[in-house]
Amino acid sequence: MATYDSLFSALGLKDWCAEGKEDGPMSMADLLAKAKGKNAEPESLWDFPFPSMDALNDSCTAFPQSRELTQGLEQGFLAIKDNLSLVLDPLTQPLSWALDSALYGMLNTPWWIVIPIMLAVVFLVTKSWKLVLFVGASICLLAFIDYYEYAMQTLAIIFVCAFLCVLLGVPIGIAMSRSNTIQRLTIPVLDMLQTLPPFVYLIPLIFLFSVTESKLYGIAIILYAIVPVVRLTNLGIRLVDKDVIEAADAFGMTPRQKLFKVQIPLALPNIMAGVNQTIMMSLAMVVIASLVSAPGLGVLVLRGIRNLELGVGLVAGLGIVILAVVLDRVTKASLARINATHKQ
Amino acid sequence: MANDIKISIKNLYKIFGPTPDVALEYVKRGMNKADLLDQHNHVLGLRDINVDVCDGKITVIMGLSGSGKSTLIRHLNRLIEPTAGEIRLNGNDVLDLNEEQLRQLRREQMSMVFQKFALLPHKTVLENAGMALNIRGHTVADFENEAVKWLARVGLEGNENQYPHQLSGGMQQRVGIARALVSNSPIMLMDEAFSALDPLIRSDMQDLLLELQGELQKTIIFITHDLDEALKLSDHLVILKDGEVVQQGDPQDILLNPNDPYIIAFINDINRARVLRVRSVMKPHSANDTDYAGDISEKDNLETVLSLSGGDTDKTYRVVRDGETVGSLSMKDLTRALVPSEA
């Protein structure tokens, strides 16, 4: 006899309960109680159980146990999984190609071509010799300790994912800024993506895609890193000076002209701040994504943890810090250049 | 020709709130602004505005903040939609235009100058000046000559490749005016265009505007809260209070015959000798007038006549227009006109 027997009999559900299977799976707590030969009946009001699913199941076996909830979710997901991956697989295939070819390109071009190209890009976006020198020294340091290959893998993944984040995130941000309804609908999703522990959305992704495919970690990184660029694009466009917008209207701009000639250029400092954050978050995620076979410095960190190779883990961690500083300084410097021409 | 009506505003109402149509009925039955806000939570923006704007003249709409003047000017190019009424441009109701026609009107008929300049901060002065043409699809090369010409005309020669933030407020507003001129529209809307500038620059800009107007004869609707500015610029003055027109007409006439305590309070503070002109206070010409102390133009202000007379109140001057005698002005009349009237 259990605590809530009287409840079910009072509701006249005794017959329905009796139909339930008696041999439902036992919880660990039940097993322990049985082993100790304890009665499930509470001895005093002090032990009175909350009417949870398991407690109700004790009284009425037809009532579902809480484990059936998680199990149901799992089974539901497995049931739609095949159809879902039928749609998602071809849709996300380009991501695999992009990641694979970026990795192939970065690793199979000799270092004396890759490093000068990167330095040229740094100079192009920052126009600062000091930064070029700093970036060159950082990469040479990583190459000197034989981490060049890992660092390039990490960079290749970040470039592809951050680029796709911007490609998808900016239009979403623009759509949010133009309609309050879209903003209301999108913000909870963004909040969820930002707060959900990154390990959690690795789980369904593993079910959906093969672990050998690079799009698995690509999607994880994009989902995690896209949030700031969406948010800041939306914010940036909403913050554009109302007077300038009014002037644009008064001179007869079409909505499209307004977007491309006024709103996006004036929101650019904010959008670039979002891109900076997105790049930093992709770097954070690329380390975690090494759990699902993302190559790069994260693999070394993982090796450090798994094999307790302290030195490898620490040096790889420092390498990530160096990459983070490089990426942050370069994007911040280009942001500062944009800000300078956008002064009000 | 000169007095052709370009824009005619008829029975214009604007009420802000969730159900302006309902509130409009109350307003038409005579409910005032405070009651409407109290009882129905709607804000009365404009009530029964009737204004005719003459072609080629400067019409100044004056009022304190909250009087609805900025709301009114934004109705002309429909940046704000009215609750009821008509706005006729060259006889056609602006409210009948569809989106495309309205855009056409804003591009070709009306240009606007803003209180806070509202220049594009990421574009050069040249590109800002050519904004209207750029919107119509012209490239910098197309409008460069035109933009450089007008920038030079407003005194910004050599600043073409600077950015707005590198210019002072007065210079930025010159870019704003050049932008409106480059668009080559017959109508210019100026929303407190000089209010953000310091007094000396403001006076310069007013002179510049009058000079340009002498050349171009555009139809200008100018918004201001400054009576001195209004009197200096206006051919036709409209005084707005709480969304209603209190008095409108020739500014000299309003100054001499104010019909509302609100206006009297306004005009008490101004320098009447500088604002009033001879034509407003002179007597019509009669044949038997004899000894004139000298000739004065009808356009002279009273300050000029005062300094000419050296303070002698016995003198009488002959008033001439283009060499013809049109009237006479005795110093006694002049002195009388300097005392503000009691309405």
C-alpha cells in the first residue's frame, strides 16, 4: 500500500489503476528499499512524499513513471530522426564540404604561403604594422613548438563557421529589427541557444549526423556562436539615429535604399562588435567540439585530460589563448577603424 | 503669379492615440486638449488648421514647443498621416497619393532641412549634398558638379571631402541646406533649421537664406520658436498654440494688431524699431503735404529712420518706392508705433 492509494480510490480510478502492468521497471530507490526490506509506507508526516510521478505510480501502476518521460522523449526523437536527417542531411552537406575544403586548403598549402597571406589580410583590415608584427610572432611561436598544424585546423574551422554565422546571422538580425513580432519570437530562441550548456545540443546532433562528418561540429559551433551577431545586428539597426532615418524618408528613399545606404552602414560598428563576439565564441566552442571529432588544438586539450598529459594540455590551452588574443585584437582594430569613420 | 497658392492645408486635424477617429468626434464637438488627454487618453496634435502657402514666399510657422509646429510640417510630405483634413499641392490632394507617387513627391517636389542636421555620418560632405540625386539613381560623377556648385554657394568651398563630424554645427547645417538645394525641388521644408546654432551663426544663416531666396524664389515653409527669426524671415506668419492657429497673416500686421494675449506676451520682448518697417506705419500719400525732412524707402525699418532723424520728433519724412511717392511718415506716428499695443 502506498501514500496516494486513497486519492485514486476517491476519484474512482481504482479499476483503471488495476489495469496497469505490475511489472513496471523499478527505480534504484525501490530496489534499495526492497533489499532493505523497508515498507514503502511513510512512517510519519515528516516523510510524506510530494505527489510526483513516481510516488503516484506507487499507488497506481497505470500512472506513468518519470523515467517514461525521458524515455518517451528519446523514443520520439528516434522515431522522427530518420525523416529529420533525410531533410537536414542534404541541407547541411555544403557545411561539410566547406569545412573539409578549408581544412584541406590550410593544411596542404605550404606554411610560407599561408603565413604571408594571413599577415596581408591582417594588414588590410587593421592598417597597423604593430598588429601584423604581433600576429606574425604569435603564429611563428606556435609553429616553432610544432603546433602549427593544430592551430591552422582550429583557425580554418573558426573562419568557416564565423563566416557562416555572419551570413545567416545578419539577415536574421535585420528581420528582427524590422518586425517586433519576429523579434519577440526570436529572442527566446537566442536566449535558449545562449544558455543551453553546449554539451546538451551535441547529444541530438550525434544522433542526427554521423560523427565522422565535419558538419556535426560545424552545426554545433554555428548554433553556439551565431547569437551575438544576430543580437547586435538587431540592436545596431534599432539604434540608428531616428533623425537620419527621417531624413532618408523625407528625401524619398525606398525601404531597400534605406537599409543599404543608411541602416546597415550606421549599424556597422555594432554589427562588427557582434562579429568579434561570434569569433570568440566559435573559438570557445571549437575546443568543446573536439569531443565530437573536431580537429585542432581542442584535440590536444582533450588528450591532456584523458591521458593526464599535463604538459600537452597546458601548452595547447596556451595556444588557444594566443589564438584568442590574435583574433580579438585583429577584429577590435578593424572595428576601431570603422568607428573612426562613423563618428556622429 | 507671385501670390499663387502652392500648398493649401484645409481643416487639418491630427490626434495621437489608439482610436483617433473616436477622439476626433469629441474634438469636433469642442473638447479641448487637456480634457481629451484626461478623459480619453488621446493627445490633440493639431486642430482645424487652415493655411495657404504662397508660391515663392517664405511662410513661417511659429510656436513654442508642444504647439504642434513640427507635427504640422511633417504632414506636408506625409511623414505623419493626418487624422482628418486635406493637404493640396498645386491643387492635388497629397493624401490621395500611393506609396510610389508619395516617394516621387518627396524626391522631386519637397526637400527638407532638419534641426539636428541629420546628415549621413559615414558619407563625405559631397556625397551628403548629393543625397537627393543619389536616391534618384545618379552616381557621384553625375551630381558632383551640381553638388560642388551649391556647396560653394553656401560657403563650403574646399570642404567637399570632409566628413560631417569634422565640421562645426553651422557648417553642418550649410551642408543640410546645400542638400536641399541640390535636390532642386520647388518647395523647401525647414524644421527649426537654425535652432541648434548659436546666435551669431544663426543670424548669418538667416541672411544666407534670405539671399538665396532672393535668387531662387523657392516656396519655403520655415518652422521656428524664435519670434525675431520669424519676423526676419517671414512673408506670411502663422502662429500656433496648442495645435491651433492663433493668428496668421503679414508679420507687420500681426505685430501692430495682435489679437490674442498669447501673441502680445510674445511680442512684448522684441525690438520693434528693428522689426517694424516704414510701409507698415506710414500714412497714405496726400497732395497737400509740404515740408519733408527727407526721403525714406518703404522697406526701411524704423531704427534706420530714428537714427536719420537724430531723435527729433517734429520731422516728417516722404516715403518713396522706386522713386515714386507712396506716403508720409511723421516721427510722432513712428514713436507711437514703438509702444506695444494692448490688443
